[in-house]
Amino acid sequence: LVLLYLLCSNMNNKDNFSISASSNKIDLYFIYADWCGHCKKTKPGIESLKSKYSNNPNVNVHMIDSDDSSNKPILNEHNVNGFPTIILKKNGSVVDNKCPRKEQELVTLINKHLQ
């Protein structure tokens, strides 16, 4: 019943991620703006993470373009007012909304929450 609720309540954007994260999963949200210097510096590491965890069904890395109007509900949900914003959710609940920007630190954080 809970799974059915989660499936029915998901809202997807073009990156196929849901605002209501999947159960028993780690979801890392990288919310960025193309004009942001810090975002440009951080983005390659996030892309590497996305590739690194692409075969792990328990980890999803979502890249959210803040300038895409279809992503406004996500920005509103998480009260995003600075870039980049990196949020880690476990089982649909935010466990860290001030995540580090460095790739290796994010790997450590993700792996910690996978245990």
C-alpha cells in the first residue's frame, strides 16, 4: 500500500526524478544555475558521481537546473535560495541539506548512509 502511494504521488521532471524520493534509497540532489561559478566548478564532480553510482539501484544522483521553470516546485519544496544546493535524502527524508561540494567527500557521505 505504501509503495502504491509512493508510485502514485511522484512528480517527475525531465531528469526522471521524483520529489518524493523512492523508499530504501539514497537520493542526492544537485541544484544548480548555469551562470553560477561555484556550480560550474562543482558540476563535473557531480557528473562523475552520477556515472559512478549509475549501476547502483540504491543511489540516484539528480541534477536540477534551477533556470528550468519545470523545476520550480523542487526549489520551492527545499527553500532553495543559493547555488549550488546539494541535498541528501535517505528513504525520502532529508538527512543533510548542507552537503560538501567535493566529490570524494560526497562519496564518503553517500557510502555512510548506504550502511
